[in-house]
Amino acid sequence: METKPESFDATLNLLDTSVDAFETRNADDDVRIRCKIVDSSLRLVGNLVNTGKDRSDLTDVTSVANSHAKSKLSASQVFCDAEDSPEGLSKKRRKRIELVTVGGPEVTENSVASGKALRTLRQQARALSYDENIMDTMIQNQLGKGLSPAKNKKRKPFDLDKNKEKEALISASIGFPKGALTEEEIEAGVVQTVGDSEQDNYIEVRNHILARWRENVHRWLEKVQIMESIRSQHKVLVDAAHKYLSTFGYINFGVAPAIKAAIPDEPTKSTVIIIGAGLAGLAAARQLLAFGHKVAVIEGRSRPGGRVYTRKMEGGGVTAAADLGGSVITGLHGNPLGVLARQLSLPLHKIREKCPLYQPDGSPLSIDVDAKVEAQFNKLLDRASQLREQMGPIAEGISLGETLETLREYAGVAEDLSERQLFDWHLANLEYANAGLLADLSLAFWDQDDPYEMGGDHCFLPGGNVKIVSALAEGVPIFYGKQVHTVRYGASGVQVLTSSNQIFEGDMALCTVPLGVLKRNAIKFEPELPQRKLDAIRRLGFGLLNKVAMLFPRVFWGTEFDTFGHLAESSERRGEFFLFYSYAAVSGGPLLLALVAGEAAINFELMHPTDAIQRVLTLLRGIFEPQGIVVPDPIQAVCTRWGSDPLSFGSYSHVAVGASGDDYDILAESVGDGRLFFAGEATNRRYPATMHGALLSGLREAGNIAAQATHRSLVGKGERAVPKDMQAYAILLADLFREPDLEFGSFAVLFDPRADEPKSHVLLRVLIGMGTRKKGNDNGLTDQSIIPQRLAYQQLQIHQQQQLHLYAMINRQQAIELMEIRGGDKMRLLYLCETLGVKFVGRRGLGAHGDSIVAAVKWSRAARRPVSAPVVLNGGV
């Protein structure tokens, strides 16, 4: 006789059993088949639940749940280790106002009052817990006093133990781990040996430099200023940290007069063609100009900003600035947009948490119902997170939407019509945060970026984000109205061809076009992009968010809140005008924006603009006129059509079913031996779908381009240089190590094909972190064998980027001895470090012997298969 589960948790255990059995029988089956079998498992569980279910753990909700759900999240909930992660807690869906808002296009508008039709084209380090209250105070001190530059204080010689916790907090808010190097720092070779006292001292110096510049972002921080407060014996570390932080845009970036003064009058370095004048392209352009490069930005629109678009609306004696694309600065702590606002002395408006909800008939929603359904919704998301951990890799082929709906049905949640309408509102809110249908979002990785979210308040910029865009574009050579249709790249440089038959030539190119443009193959690449990148473009999702901006004669909706929501009558229209942003306090006029998300955003593009405006007005009048408030016709209204915009084809990216965070990294990889680079929010694994993610990606690629140019110039002078295009080098190493000569535990070995003596050098690689490949019963370096399956998968899902590959040179005989050592990888490491005295390095520190072996293995394997050469361009720069 079958045992009936006594609670929702019991259903998870039953499902775990069915999944384990399935994995044993069908480990190599197609993803679609896996989805069907898992769906069958879910339905089986549902039948069991329905015959003997106890819904108490989902429906036992008190008023405390509502206050908890609306309370401010601590940073530990955002920056947390996997083992401390509260079952998939997502900041994006816990607070109504803290939503990602990036997306947007060109619009055309007409006056509703005149009856004209409205047509429009519309437009990252490891997670670390830190005290958000301390950061709030520090940020407030920087923002609250007129945004004036901090006064320089005379410092005493710096003791590496003094103030280190405060400086570590600032460093953590920017994305650097406590007490560790990022993989990018290891690749850059900031220290000679990873893991020793030199690394510890470097980290203290790095944190100190970051804190010094964040104290006063109006200045250009020189090394000599840093040495005033650091002991002279650490000068080498100061040089390394300052170079790294400056090159990759962690310090000395932005639009302050002192920063702009650093741009040389006459560029002397290589020419870079940047495709797109959005935040990524503009940030990269300013950095490269400061580095001394010749830059040309090609923009298809008649304005800068891309999907960040502020439209001036006016009429009837009132004006307002409407952000039709990216609008919310999502978290101030460490956010480079906050730095730019400080440099421009721009105040920021904290978005207030009050967000009243109204039912389809316009009546206010009951507080008790609101609290109950919100708690149930969050509980289901937590259960979905637990479920994916039990499923393991199978969850990669299942959508978040089908999982939530299945769990909702089996738990008996939101069966009443009014509760279902509120539940649908939360689903629409989730689709807004991810710019995608829940049916398309990956259950396994939809929230992979949550551990890296910026802490602090979410804010509007009074007057619109055009203020930041204009400041970034000032002085940058931008060619407007030039839509790119072909990019050619080869050994001698790049060519960028536009629709106006112009050809731009340069040494390197940076492509910052939206993922939607790449998905549509709107730009032809010659030669074609690598299949690896094409697959990532295909797998990642690119969704849609639309807006209706309305300028009214007066503010009739009240001034005590910045947002309010409206519930739809049917699930099919749940995202239609579900959330309103009041811009009255920040736009300069009585401006109201209605958001359209999910399936409704797609259908919205087929709706006549006049019909859309009338629907919004009917909705607003249903809310406010029963309160005795007259809702006037808008003076001016604008509808967006980002999905139809040929320069975006959507709003922002998400992790679709079958994709993972790895695809963001793949999209960011350069191609053509360091000739063609990529930036944009969809290339930023830690901060996708955000304005600051786009900006940071531009700073990142400016550093990569500068490093590649330096490498190329050194090679041209006949000097040996460690390969600086570390993305391409990383891909090469990963490819070579797919077929190692030896592999055991977390170790892999490549032999030199030119020699087979016992003392001949070999290249050893060790994986530090959550190893994904294990041989036999060897214990990996993370003791994965003792980690429960659920926790192991959770750690893998959240901390993929914490895997580090370190390298060392040993000989063949030592490699064989290492393989035969008993006791697992920990004993092998002990043998390497203490017996052999081996020092591990990052990719950049392999040295001549390591590079020689890599090259020999590459050419040895290449001889076994044909290689297609890239196109070689004729002509100069």
C-alpha cells in the first residue's frame, strides 16, 4: 500500500526518489525527454499530495509574514555563502520596488488630446556578507552633504592591520572577496605566488586603494598619494594593485573634471572601433581615451544611451523627463552609477517601499489577503528552489513557470479568484524582474546572479538618466545614424561596415549591441563567430518590458508613495499595466508610467497606441474616481515598442531553459586572437539585466583591450610578453585540458609532446573549489564526497565562479608519483607544496616553459585536424 505524504516536504522526498531512479536509467537522454519524465514525476507527486496532503506549511500565515516580506533585506541575504543561502531567497522578488529595470528604444509620440495615433518603436568577485547598515552610513556620508569632495586628511603611515575591516567592507561592496583574490586578479598576475603572505599583503593594499578612491571620487588617485599611507616595502604591491584597479575601471573612472583631464590631447595608441553608444560603449570609450587610444563610436540611433532613454515630455505649461528604458539604479553600495552621480553632484531619490495594490474593480486590496498570498508566493519559490536542488542537473531542462504552477496546484494555493489574481500579480512582478516569460526561465539558474546584487537603496535619478548618459558621451567621438551590418576581423585588424556604405577600420573592435540584435543575426561577422559563442547567444533569453508614459495636468494619484499596483482580471493579462511608477517627485512634472510585462508586453506591441492609452485611463479611473478624484486626460503620452526596435529587439537578458550563467561568460569572450571584443549587460554574469552591469562590462573590456594592445606592442618590439588576451588563452587551456594525459581527483596533466623523459617538464592543473569532474573514489579539494547532494548542487549553482584553475610546472616522474599518492587531493597538495616546494600560479604566470608546452600541445593536436584561418584584411588603420 502506498504511503501518503503528510506534508509538502514529504512530496519533495518522494520526488527525490523518482529523480534518482530516472538518473540511473536515463543519464544521457535528451533534455526534452527529461522534462517530460520530471513532469510526470511532479504529477505523480501531485496525485499523492491530493490524496493525503497537509497544506498547513503553505497556508499558515500571520500578519507577521507581511511585515517580514516587506521589510528591508539585510546584506547577508544578498551577499551570502551557499550554505547560508535561505533556500533561494531572491531580493528581486521579495520587495516590490526593488526590480531590475533595463531596457528600452526610440519612440515617436503624438498628443492624445489632439487625437493623433501614438506610434512608437521603443526602445561582478565572489559573494561576501557585509553589514548593510555600516555601508548605508558610509554611502550616506558621501551622498548627503551636497555631494562635495571629501577633504584630504593627512594620514599617518599605514599599518596593514589598521582599518582593514572598514576597507574590506568597501571592497566587498564593489565585488571583491574577503581575504582572497578574484580569478581576474590571478590571471593578471598581481602577485608572484598565489596563497602566500604576499597575497595577504596585496589584498590589504588593494582594499586600501579602493577605500581611498571611494572617499573622494572627484580626484585622480596617483600611486604617490597612496604611498603616503603605505609602508615603502609594499611599493611593488601598490604598483600591481594600482595598475590592475585603474586598468579595469575600479578606480579613476567616470566624468569628474580631474578624471576628464587625464585624457591626453593626442592619442598615441591603437585604434578601437566601438559599436554602440549605450552605457557599455560609452564607458569603454572614455576609458580607452584616457589610456591614449584612438576611439570611434558608431551608433545607429540619433542619440547616445541605447536602451537607456530619457524622453522630454511637455505641453500645457508642464514638462517632465520620462525614463522609457533603464530607469532604476538598483542598489547604491559599490554601484558605479552612484559614483557618476556623486561626480556630477546629482541628488538621488530613494524609492519608497509603500506600494498599495488595487483589485480589478479598483477597490483597495485587503491587507490580510495581501500578506497571505505574498507569503504563499515566497514559500512556493523557496519550495521550487529546494526542488531544483533535489533534481540536480535535471532542473536545467525545466522552467520556473511550470514548476511554480505545478507546486501551486498541488499545494492548493490561490484557489479563490481574488487570491489567484493577486498571485498572478506576483508572477507578473517576477516576469518584470527577469524580462521574460516564467515558462522560459531556467529553474536551475534563473536567479544565478542573486548573490552578487548591489546592496543598499534603489533610486531614481531626478531629471532622468540622460544626465549620466550625456556626461559619459561628452567629448567622445560618436558617429550617429550609422547602423552596422557587417564586422570583419582578422590578423591585420578590423573593418566595420555600415548601412550608409561607410567602412571604419581599426586595430580592434568592441561590439556592445544588445543580445536581441545578435539573436536576429542583424550583424554579419566575417569570419562567423565561433560555434561556442553562437550557442550561448541561442541559449540565453532576451525578454521584453514595455511602458506607457503619461504627462498629466496635475498629480491626482497622491504623493505619499512612488509605486502602486493593479491586479488583472485574467491570468493571460496579468502583466498588463500591473505596476505604476510615480515620477512626480523626480521628473519635474506630473508624470506617471505604467509597466507592461510578460506575455502582455508581447501583445502590447500589436495594440494600437490609442487603445492602450484608453485602457490605462479606464483602469486609473476605476481606482481613483470612486474616491472622488477626477482623472483628467493626459496632455501627452508615449508608448514603447522595444521588441520591434531594430536596434534592440527586446529589453534585457535572462537565463532561459537550457542556459546557465556560463553563457554570459562565453558571450563576453573575445574572438579573432584579440581583435573583436564584446560588452553589454548580457556579457556580465554577475550583474545582467542592469544598467550598472552594462557600464561595468564596458570598463572590463576597456581593460582587456588595453592589455591586448600592450601585449601586441611588446611583441612588435621583439620582446617576449605573457599573452595578455587571457580570455582567448583561457579558452585554449580549457580546450587542451579536455583531453589531459593524466587526470586524477582535482588534478590534470599535459605532457610535452616533444619529450618523453622522466625529467621532462609537464603542465599540472588543479581545480580549487567545487570540482565538477571526479575520477574513481578520489576525494576532491572540497570534500564533495561528504557534502549532501542537495547542498552540493546548491553550492555549484551559486558559486560556479568560485572555481579557480591554478597551474604548476613539475616533471613526468613527479606527476606519476603524485597520481599514486593515497589519501586524496589534500595529501597530494601537501606533497606538492611541502615536499616538492611547488608554487601555484594563475594562467598569466605560467612562464616560458608553460607557454612552450601549451603551444607544443596545441600544434601537435592541430596537426591531426584541419584549421580554418581567419580572414586577413588588406590596408592599414
